[in-house]
Amino acid sequence: MRWVRSLYDWTMAQAERRYALSVLFAVSFIESSVFPIPPDVLLIPMVLAARDRAWLIAGVCTVASVLGGVAGYAIGYYFYTGIGEPILEFYGYIDRFEAFAESYNEWGAWIVAGAGFTPFPYKLITIASGVTQLDIGTFMIASVVSRGGRFFLVAALLWWFGQPIRRFIENNLPLLTWLFFALLLGGFLVARFLV
């Protein structure tokens, strides 16, 4: 898995560049509405490369993710037929979406919070929130708390453990890469069975 090490080294080098926060902002924003790869792939190396900026990095990731979530909400609310349906169809969730949407608002705040904190595809929940017209205030509070909680927790752990966790990641990179993809795939599979 030499390519994983090359990609890791490249990402670590990019994390120290001056435009890294802008790239993190863009990835975090897009991930919350359409992109399948979570911003953690940038957040983690950026914090490891610049631990003194951990809180700023987590803050940028949170703000961008919540704003991207609002964009996903808007897709569901305003453009479900033209944009939202094709995205859900692309991920294979369109068939059971209608039944899911009916009961969604009853548990909406908890669903948003759960998806925002876990590997569950957050973009599906942002679009669903717009389609079902979940109260925007509820959506925003649940998004800020869950996304902020997730990104600040990751940043805090990386800040606190610093070099030992970096060594652990670097020594176990292939295993952690497989684990990352398993969690990502698992999130989509869980979504497929729940939606």
C-alpha cells in the first residue's frame, strides 16, 4: 500500500500550506450536501501538522459543514425534483425515501444530530430535512451541536495526544485506511437500510 503512504505524505505537506484552510472549507461545505468523502481526511492531517491551530481548523470545518448543510437543506426544500432526487438516486436511496420522509419530522432533531456526529452520510439528512421541511431552527441547532461536537472532539484528541497519535497513525496507516473505508461504506449501508 505504497500509494496510501504517498497520499498521506502529500496530504500532510498540503496541510501546512497557506491555502489549506480554504481547501478544508470547500471540502467541508461540499461534503454536507453532495460529496461522499468526509472532511476528516483533511481535518486530521491539518491538526497533526499544526496542533497550535487545532481550534481554528475545527471551527472552519464546523462553520463550512453547517453552511453546506444549509445548502443541502435548500436542495431538498427548493430543488428536490431537479437536484435532490438525482443525488438520492445516485446513492441508491430513492426507493424507500418517501416512507422515510413521512415519519422524519417526528425525530428530525435527533436524526440530524446523529448523522452529524457519526459516519452516517450527513448529506442525505440535510436534503431530507429540506424535503420534509424540518424546522430550520431545529435543523441549525442540531447541525451546529453535532458537527461542532464531532470536529472539535477530533481536534481535541489530536491536540491532546499530538505526536503519539501521529506515530500511531503513521505506523498503522494501511489498517487505518481500511478502517476508514469500512466506516464510510458502513455509513452508506446503514443509510440504505434505514431510508
